Amino acid sequence: MAKLVHFFFDVDLRCNHRGLLEILKKKKIKITEDDFIVFMNHKRTMVKMLCKGKEALLHWRNENRILDPGVVRHLPKFCDGTSMDVDAAVESHLMEIMSRRPGTKKFKKN
């Protein structure tokens, strides 16, 4: 099963695939085929995710939307190695938050 292994916040995401691998090398991090590594910029408007070992680099950017860092742990559930559904991860995160609040109704997905 895919899992989030490392989350790097406040990363300069102007770097490419090789630059992100260099960050992992400096931290002495080795990843396997099933691991996900997520990098987020300081403004929380851009995410890059390494998956499928080191083969796939997925990118999400939206200057008009700030992404809650809590959404990051839901991303592997909504990634198939060629795309990631950030909206589904946001919805999953919000459903989790709402289900933890006492006195609130459980939301059902339409």
C-alpha cells in the first residue's frame, strides 16, 4: 500500500526532478517503489510529489489556493503514479476533521 514517507515544507520548488533527488541524497533518504515523498513551497500554493520509486514526479500548482499541510497525508490515496487528485485529498481531509468534532453531523459523500 502506498504511504507518505517524508514531507518537506518550505522547499524552493523551482528545482527539477534532479534537484529534489539531491535533497533526498543530502538527507540520506532512500525510497522504495511504494513510498511517496512530498515537497511543499513556503506559500503552500505548490506541491511536488515523488512516487513510483524515483521515476514519477507529479506537480500541482494554484496561486489562488492555499493548501493545508494536513491534506498532504491524504495525497497518496488519490495518486496513481501518473496524476494526483488534490481536490479529492482536500475533501478527504475535511471529512476527517468534521468527523472528529463533537456534536457535528457526519457528512455523507454524494
